[in-house]
Amino acid sequence: MVLFPCLFILVFALHFHRWTDFLSFRLRYIPADPKQVVAALIRSHNRSPMIHDPHVLAYLGLPVLILCALGIHAVGRGARPTASSAALMITLTGIVYMGGVFGMWTAFYRGLGLVDERFADGATATFTALTTPTGAFLLTTTLAKLTMVGLASQGLALLGTRSIPKWSPFSIAAGATLFLAFWDQNNWMLIGSVLILAGLMPIRKRLLSDNERET
């Protein structure tokens, strides 16, 4: 409940070279210049350990998101078993494809770090083709968004659940909505992660109290 949103907050924060970058809010995603991205990756030659890549951190941390979804379901299934189960399946399906998205970006970035500078133009053309939002890339990215659709649905399925404050489901849904509305914009998604974290805290408290009563 805590690790997943905190991990995503860290992942998005690592994208900012300066704290002022966080303040650059846009209503529409503008991708970075592929030529500059490829040139920077080729110059780096993968000198930094792979674990320093925020995409790798998110990729390796996805099992925590699965546990989070299961925890929400454990609280919601008592009040709305059908809705909670359906929302859980949407979340888990999205996580499968989200793994594909993070896996692709990890492979792209680490692969470009191995390219000889003589082939920068060809690498740029290839990177542009691979990351253009069409075809398989668009399909995988779109299906990954089911993760946030599922989380929002799981949160809203908890409305009316005793001992869960009313604001908690709305906080989760609002955070997930920010992800969907501003996909790939790290500052908006960081705020979304904070809202999800806030909404998950009462659910975590309820889950822990239920476990204590059972033992």
C-alpha cells in the first residue's frame, strides 16, 4: 500500500534534472527531441548501473503494485464482491501491459547506450520509429493504462465501506485520473502518485486492523 506509490514518486522525481523542471506543467505531452535523447544515451555508454534508470526501478517494482491491488480487493470484496473482483482483474490486466511499457523503455535506453557514435543518425531514425505512438507501441501503451482504470475502479468500489473515509476512494480515483489525463508527464503523474498514496493509507489501516482481529 505504501511501497507502490512511494516507488512511483521516486521514479518520476528521478526524471527531473532540476527542481524547477517539476514546475513546468503542460496540458499536452510534448516528447523530447529524439536526436538529443539518442545523442545523450550514446555519450553515456551505459556507464551508470542499470538500477539507476527510473524505468528499471518501475519495472522491477511492478510486483508491489500487484500486492497493492490485492490488498484493496481484500478490503472491498466484503462490501461489493463482484465490482471489487472485476476492478481487480482490470488492474492486473493493465499491470501485464505496463510491464511491457517499462520493459520497452529499458531495452531502448540501455540498447542505445551500446551504439557507436558513427551510427547516431541510424539510431535516431530507429528510435523515432520505435517510439512513434502507432502500431504495437500504441497498443501496449494503451493497454497499460488499464492499470489506472482498474485502480480508480477499485477505489470507487470501496465507497460506502465502513471505516474507510469517503475521501479515500475519491483520492485514489483522482490520482489515477491524473495518470490517464497526463500520461508520460512526470510532474502530473508524481502528483497523481501522492493522491493515490493518501487514498491508500486508510485502506492499509483497515487491512491491518482486520488482520489483527483475525489473529
